[in-house]
Amino acid sequence: MFERDKYIIWEAGEVIYRAGDPSNEAFLIMEGSVQIFTSEGLLLNRIGTNEILGETSLLLNVSRTVTAIAASTGAKATRIPRQYFEDIAARDRVTGALIRKSQYRLIDSNTQSNMLGTEIERLSVLVENAINNGFSDNTAIDELRTTIARLRKQVVFDKHHAYHPSTMEGSRDDGENADNFG
């Protein structure tokens, strides 16, 4: 990393910060892109021009929750100090609360993605072992079944809980509920 004028420049593959590092600032990407990984190495996202990284831990006042690495293009960014976010939250409590809530949801989503990625990797190893053993290893097959059953319980796809006017039986999408939100 080096600084030129008001910009920070990272070379391709350079670590910007690691999960667990202290959080002192966020960054607005001006050029290039950055890859975001869990601490276990699962790629979560790629952040590009005009996007912010590092805001989650800054807004929640916690250590970095992910690792950020400059992508193959490298990256150029400007710093966004903690005070900038604190000023926004102080000026408008609703906006501050909305931002914090969405950041908590992001952390939860990242955690679930990491858990599922880890389990998928584990399943692929079990499948490979079962194939290599000609499916004669009942222990591996039983473990596959158990793992898949457990994952099905954790990942619930329930259309009855996913509300959207066009998916609800007998619903109307005529703005009827808009009055409830003043």
C-alpha cells in the first residue's frame, strides 16, 4: 500500500485488512476492485468502483469481520474516517438505526454463507471418498445423509413465510398497505 495525493493504492493481491484487525476507517473504491473473504477463506463478494468497504465493523464498533484483498486489478481508494459515520448517525437517529440493522444482517448473512460453504466443501470430500470407494463405504454414505438432513433443517425455503403481494394467494398489489407507513 502506498499513498499518493489523497488516495490509497493497493497492488493486486495485497491484503487491505484481515478479519480480527481493528477498525479505524472505511474506504470508497475509486478504481479497481477488492475481494471480500471470510476468515476461513470463502469469497463473499467483490467490491468495485464507487462502493464502500470496511464500513460494517466501523459502524458497529467491532474488529474487522472479514478479510479484504485487492483483486487482480489492484485498487485505489479514499479513506472515510469513523467520524463521518458518527456524524450521520448523530444527525438522523432513524438513518443510524437503519444502517446498524442492515450491517447486523450483513454479518449474519456472511456467517451463514461461510457455514454453508464449509459444509458444501465437507460434503464434496465425502462424495469424493464415497466415489473412490465404489460407494461401498456405508459410513461415508450415512454421514452424507446425516449432513444433508441437518443442512435441510438449517436452510429453510418456505414460501409461506416469504411475503410479496404477487406470491400471496388472493392478494392485491394496489398500494392498500401503503397507508400504514405514513
